[in-house]
Amino acid sequence: MKLIARCYTGLERRRGWLALILLLLTVLCLWNLSQLRVEESIASMLPDGKSRVASDFQLLQQAPFARKLVINLRAAEGIDSAQLLAATDRLRDALSGDLFVNPISGPGEATGAMLLNRLGPYLPLLADADDLQQISQRLSADEIDRRLQIALA
């Protein structure tokens, strides 16, 4: 409080300087305001780092989901997958047909190992020599052990 009182008494008789300082501060604020960049992305509001939400959102940004809505449900501990699938089906049935065209639920056919099995024969067409070398390095016993230790830690 003493600082404000001291500033007031110091600038009480120097109103010209006070007006100049306020004008400079106003110009500085307006210049900073003009440098702001408005971004229409939810990514800036997501938690930083390796959170599950950020990784899911990054995956959705890379996928070609034009005009699609994806709802990702995860079961809490103690809830089995049958209950989760039943809740997913109830949610799908509750979605309005006017707003949601052809809603689907569940993991689908081409997930996990099944997708990898289907892509296997096409690997030579999808990967070049550098990709195959990186894959072979990642499949070494030491690398698998290292990644398992990280995953289980």
C-alpha cells in the first residue's frame, strides 16, 4: 500500500508524465494484443505430455474421420468387457437418428491382431527397406525386453 501512496504523491504534480506513461502502456498493450494468434483447436486445452486424452486426440487428428463423432468408453476396474459392450450398445441406441447417421458401437472386426493379420500380406507394398530395417530392430529380443520393462513400470 505504501508503494501506491508513494507513486501517487510522486506523480501528483507531474500529470503530463503520468499521461505519457499511461499512453505508452496503452500503446504497448495494444501492440501485444495485435500479436495474439487466435487458434480454433481444442488441442491447446488438452493436458500436456503423454496423457491418454492427448494421445487419443492426436490419433483422431491423424485419422480420416470427416464429419464423424467418436466416443471412446473405458471400463473402470471390476467391470468386465460384456458390461462395457452392453453400455456401449445402449448409448448407441440412445443417439438420435436425426443427428447421428449409422451409429456403430463395439470394437469392430478389424481391430488389434486381426488388423495386423490382414495387413501382413501387404507389408512389402506398405513399407520400404528403411521401414523393414526399423521393424527388425524393434523386434530384437533386447528391444522387446526394454519396451516391456517400460510398459510394466
